[in-house]
Amino acid sequence: MLIEIPAAEGTAEALVARPSTGKGDFPGVIFYMDAFGVRPRIEDMAQRIADWGYVVLVPNVFYREGSVAELAPTGDMTTPEGREAAGKVAFPRVGRLTSAKASPDIQAWVSAIAGLDGVAPGPIGTTGYCMGARLAVRTATAHQEVVVACGGFHGGGLATDAPDSPHLGLGHARARFVFGHADHDPSMAPEAVARLGLALDEAGLEASNTIYAGAPHGYSMADTSAYHHEATERHFQELRALFDQTLKS
């Protein structure tokens, strides 16, 4: 189901996924998409998480660029050529979503999930993919009073030399973190993974910060040529453990 959310610079669509069975209130999770946007694969992933017993909100973080329908990839991304072609359209949007634009939007997403019917009052979790991992970390560091769990998978640019690098805010976080990095990923090289791990340690945070051997960047996206089944299932297992241990305890 798509809803509309008042965001910093307009109205943003967001996908909401709820448990297929069961009644009552459930903990909330904010799910940040990859660069290719809200589409059937993202909906499938959000529903899988929802069926663990969560209400999942997936905001169209590129709302400034267009609607969910307008931004959805139209070609076959299951071939390397198709994925590359889609990337030429999608990746420039990532650069235009600066931290200055993302930060006020994050406030909107946190407020929106708290106001959804069926969301239990209390702490929330977040997870993100590709560039969405940066948004998940920024959510955990900016809203430490409510975010108790944060996952980031095949993320890029999590620990850079930039003055607004996401890892620099980890001293403000209170969440438990799980990172599953892609192997041989130029957007998150081993030295960046090590820098992220050091920042997590210095902040005294409970975290796992692992490179998934053999898994390419984008490994969880079954509608692209980067899909890696074993890494995807591992990420779901680790993410479920994170959410269940922090949001259901």
C-alpha cells in the first residue's frame, strides 16, 4: 500500500507493509531502498520483514525527482548490461540527495512511522541497502532516542573522508548495528570497512561489521544481475535476529 507523507520539500510517497497474519500493534521499521527505487523487489523484501512481525515503511527518498511510478526502472536489470543502463539513470539521483537534503526528510520518516495505525509506541528499527545504508545510519545517529536497531547491507560511502561521512555521527547512536558488506566493493573498500569498525568500537556500540565473501555490491536485489542468493539469505537471517532481539525484547 502506498501512502503520502509530508516531507521537507513536498509530498513523498511511501510503501507500507504489514504482517500478513496476526492482530495488534507491531514495532515499526524504516526501510531505505537502493538507488533503483521503490519497485516490486523492494515491496517483496519489505513484506518479508513485515511478516516477521513488524510494520515497515519504505519512503520514496527521491520524491524530489518524481513519483514511485515515474522513477521505477523500466528495463531488464537481470543482465549486466541492463543493470548498467538502469544505473546511468538512477545513480545521478544518489549524488543529488545530499546529507543536507536527507536530514530533514529523515525527521519526516521517523514522524510518519510513529503515526501509522498498528505501530506500537516505543523504539523502532531501520535498515538500508546501497545508498540506503547511509540513510539508515543517519537515522540511527540523529534519532538515538527511538532507533535501537540499524542494518546496512551492500552499503557504500559509510566511512569516508567527507566532513559529513555517516560514521562520524556514531558517537551519538544508541542502536545495535549489523553491517553486511559486499566483497571487493569499490564503494566500501576494506579500509573503509575497517574505519567503520573502529568508529563503532570507539562509540562503544554493539555491532557486527562483516564482509560477505563472494557477494557483489547489490547482492540482495533479485531483480538485478548482482543477486547473490546465499548472501541475501544470510542478510535476512542476521537482520531478523537484530530486530527480534532489540524490538521484541
